[in-house]
Amino acid sequence: MTDLSHAFAAAADTPLLQVKNLTKRYGARMGCADISFDVYQGEVLGIVGESGSGKSTLLSCLAGHMRPDQGEVFFQTAQGARDTVQMGEAERRRLARTDWAYVHQNPRDGLRMGVSAGGNVGERLMAIGARHYGDIRASAIDWLGRVEIDAGRIDERPSAFSGGMQQRLQIARNLVTAPRLVFMDEPTGGLDVSVQARLLDLLRGLVREMGLSAIIVTHDLAVVRLLADRLMVMKDGHVVERGLTDQVLDDPQHEYTQLLVSSVLQV
Amino acid sequence: MTDQAYNFAYLDEDTKRMIRRAILKGVAIPGYQVPFASREMPMPYGWGTGGVQVTAACLTPDDVLKVIDQGADDTTNAVSIRKFFVATAGIAVTEATDKATIIQTRHRIPEAALTAGQIMVYQVPIPEPLRFLEPREVETRKMHELEEYGLMHVKLYEDIAKHGQIATSYAYPVRVEGRYVMDPSPIPKFDNPKLSGNAALQLFGAGREQRIYAIPPFTHVVSLDFDDHPFSPSKANHSCDLCASDTSYLDEVITDDQGGRMFVCSDTDYCATRRAAGHIGALGGQTITEKAAE
Ligand SMILES: Nc1ncnc2c1ncn2[C@@H]1O[C@H](COP(=O)(O)OP(=O)(O)OP(=O)(O)O)[C@@H](O)[C@H]1O
Ligand SMILES: [Mg+2]
């Protein structure tokens, strides 16, 4: 076996992300408790649960926005699996702008509102060293097209865009460097139902086309039904059920999941 | 003839020592913004209190001071600062670049090459080059620490997207010795190349923002740009109407209300020195006042 094929074989059965016993408290209140799971290359993991169940806390700890009290988060890098909780901030921030992407629920948190759409999409390219204006602009135009924003609006600021457009712009800005792992916190939250549907379609297309690995937090079961390969259900900071998405949604075992699923079916 | 009410150069010795420590740290880490406890000076912030404090901390009784404002030695700001140091330090002053040991400046670097042993002191209004796109101080410090400078190019990208070229013509950002990105103070980008490899020590003082930074002699300073939009230190496509220099930075001056105008060196000392040496521009070597008097 050559070195290359060996590395390839290792990549195939080593998780991209390995989370072990992750716990985060806010003083006496529990954020998320003793959470462990793996995410493999090309896989989309959905995390669902009611408001306050610890979804955003967990995601923030994974993306390095918040430091967990306990636990390990191993990310597969070129140098092998590295615990992102223990690594220095410089290295973690480098991963954040090269290998990871983070889509915020509120596009205002993920966009630079004072910078044109093109500048927003180009920022990550420039952050990793792109220095050819023409190439950066061409990538921006390409990505605006991929998220269905008219290229003619490339020089407008996001404040001139609708909520749905802003969210699509945020997605383009995040995916332009082909990150290896995408974190999304309620990417369709706060949008009208029809706008949500269009965004979901678009996300599904991108996930398939790019073979994205992603962790999507949502309280909307329709989102995970459409996007997630596997599902984790959270309640009071704990994971109460996990499995293949269809399995969990069609045959929920935990009574809380049953409640969650049935309340959706009633809508 | 020092005014008895003040310590030499106005500031007390403890304050000067504190400022010198900040300067030394700045010299040790070229381009890094060193925080310092800026003092109230008997003049408004817009008058360059940061530069004045740096000058005060550097001055010795033997120094010869030159003060430039917009390239000229005779504007109100330059005259006041010069008077201030004559009154408080009793030092000698000059308008000649080559005679000065310390040159405090706003807006320009002299045309004449600076020499070893000279100190340039720049007045800086906003020292943080990332401030434009990232208002959070904690975040910009982090970006400097981790060399996350992509945002500087976002600013240049926006310029080109809006104007078809990099329209930033003053305070054009630079990278110092391959490390810190720095705001060179509001000098025209025409002056940027002089920042690099300069024999003089260059010190930058921001009073309101309480920052000091430095470019030690012979430091490599590069103006940021794109491969397909390279930095270019542009100037008016003209020669000086007074001294005929075609390499100096020119100001366009309106000479009458019939649309008359002329181009003259912004560096008044440089222009006068050339005229004294016999160089005559298109308008016959008349000064603006002479022309206006006709
Ligand atoms: N900054 C904070 N300080 C204190 N407690 C917090 C903080 N952020 C979250 N919590 C608490 O931690 C628990 C988990 O919150 P988290 O925001 O992770 O939930 P969530 O599942 O994302 O909820 P939602 O669906 O409403 O976004 C909740 O009890 C919440 O009140
Ligand atoms: Mg949340």
C-alpha cells in the first residue's frame, strides 16, 4: 500500500470531527452536558430540540466561539486529529477561517453590513491570501449566482437586500473557500415560510453538489428531514435520542422525541 | 530662554520617561501600536498632541526642530507648535530639512532625503488601520496579534469595486517588515515609498487614541495592493511652476477668481532651496503672493 492510499483509507474511516464528553455550564445552569458524537466526511448531522435545550451552546463550543468546561473536540487536520479545545487560539482561528464556516441565524451577525456583497464573499478568499482582484471578483460573481443573487447587485451593501437574500449571501460568503466543515445555527430561522423553502432547496443543492460536511442546529424538523443524514435530539442539555434521520423521525423511541414529532405532525 | 513655569519641553520628566519607554518598545517592534498614557496638552487634539508629546520626549537642548504642516513651515499649526517648543524648551528651529535634527510633521515627508540621526515625528489622528471595517478594539488587537490582515484587502477591494482603482490616496496602509499592518498617518501615498529603507528614525504619535508606533531606520515597508492593481505613488502630471521640479509632490493653487491656477511644490523648503539654486519654473519663479500682487 502506498502512503497516499494509506492516507486515503485512514481519511475514509476516521471521523472528521470527534466530540467526547463535552460539557458547558453557565454558572449553576447547564448549557450542554456530557455530549459525545462523531461526524464523518460528507455527512450532515442535524441537532434538534426545544428552545433552551443547549443546541447553540454545543455549536458554539464546537466552533471555538466558547470554551467548554470539559470534553474534547478532535478535528481531522493535515497533521492528524487535533483537539481544538486545547490548541492555541491562533491555530483555532486559522482553522475557523480555512477549514470551518459558521452560518449565523441572523445574517447581520455573519455579514459585514458596511461592505458590498462582493467584498463580503471575497473576504475569506483574501483572508487566506488571494491577491488578484479580478480572480476574487470572478469568484464572488460565481458564488452570487450559486445562491441565486443577481450578479448586478455585487456592489450593493447587504442592507439593501431582503432577509432571504442576506441569508443566501451569508451562505455564499461561508462556502466560497470550500470549508471542510460547516456549522449552521438555525439557518432558516426568522424567515418567511416561502423564503425558508427556497433557502432549504438551495442548501440541499449545495450540500449534494459540494459533498459538504455540516452540523445544522434547528428546531424545525422539516429542515433536518431535508438536509440531515443523521439526527441528535437534545433536551435540557442532554442528547436523548440519536440515529439516522428518517429512523428517528418515523419511529421515535424517546417520549420527548415522540412529542416533538407529533407536535410537528399536528401543525 | 525657557519659560520658568514649565519643565524643559513642557512635560515633566516622569511623563517623558513613560513616553520614551513607549517609543523604545515601538522601535523594538516596528509597526506595533504601543499604548501610552497621553497627557493633556495646552492645545486641541486636532493640533497633533500625540506628535507634540513624542517630540517633547525626544528633544534635547541641542536639537534643531522643524515643523511641517501640509508640507509648509508657515501654516498656523506649524508656527504654533514651533513657538510652543521655543517657549518651553528654548531650542533652535529651522525650516531647512537638512539642518533639522527632529522634524515634526503633519501630511508630508520632506522631498529631500533624510539622513542618519534625524528623527521624523508624525502626527496621527487614527492609528488603527483596521478600524474602518472593524470597530471593536478587542478584535482589531487580536487581528494584529494573529496577523489576520485579510480585512485590509477587503478595504482595497471595496475601493476598486467603487472607483475602478484603489482610490485611497492618503493614509495608505502599509506592512512593516513583513509583520504589522500600519497606518502611515495622513501622508499622501506619494510619500509611502519614502517610509521604506529610510535612514531616519520615524515615530508616530496619536494623542487622542493614546498610541505610539515606530519605523526604525532602514526598515522594509510595503504598501498593500493587488497583483492586478499594483500600488502606484501617483502625483499630478505636472512640474512645479515655481522651481520646475518634476519629481516633487505638487499642490494645485487657485491664483485668481478667473480660474487661474498653478502647481507648486507642497514642500516649501524644497521649493525655496531649488529656486535659490537657480531653478526656474514656468511662471518665472514668482511666488504666489508676488503673482497675486501683479
Ligand atoms: N450566555 C448565557 N448565559 C447564561 N445562560 C445561558 C447563556 N446562553 C445560554 N444559556 C442557557 O443555557 C441553556 C441552553 O441555551 P442554548 O442557547 O444553547 O439553547 P438553544 O437550544 O440554542 O435554544 P434556542 O432554540 O432558543 O436557540 C438555556 O438554559 C439558556 O438559558
Ligand atoms: Mg439557539
